[in-house]
Amino acid sequence: MYLMTPDEAAKELKVATGTLRRWLRRGEFKAAKTPAGWRISEQDVERFLAARHTGQPDTDDDDAGGSGTGARPTPQAPGPGPGPGIG
């Protein structure tokens, strides 16, 4: 079993090392604290990714009730400002 340093694991996860270290301090990421510092197994990285995986953006056009375009509605522009002489 290969144990990674936080720097190596952060590269695998494509996050900043500081982010990974914060997750470690908060207990959000499973790892072993050794005299040499945190060590993270490849399996723990894979488990973390699997637990947080949200999938890729939906491009199949099979979303229930949606328009199928993936587009979001355009926000409405604000109405006219106060009338003349107000303000």
C-alpha cells in the first residue's frame, strides 16, 4: 500500500494543499497522523472521491421535466426606476 503526503494527495484531488490540510484537521478526510506528518492511502483518496462524486454535467437531455437544453432561464431585467421628480 502506497502512502501519500498531503502534497501528493492534493495533486491527485486537484485541490490546494491548504484545502486538504483543512479537511484533515476537521476530520473530513481519513488519514494517518505519523511522526513524519499526515499520510494518506490511495484507497482513502478513492473513497473520498467516491463519497463526494456528483457526476459530470448532464448532457444526455434526459432530465425529468427539463427543457433538455441545459440552459437556465434568463433573469428578468429590473423595471424602470422611480418616476420623474422622485428621489
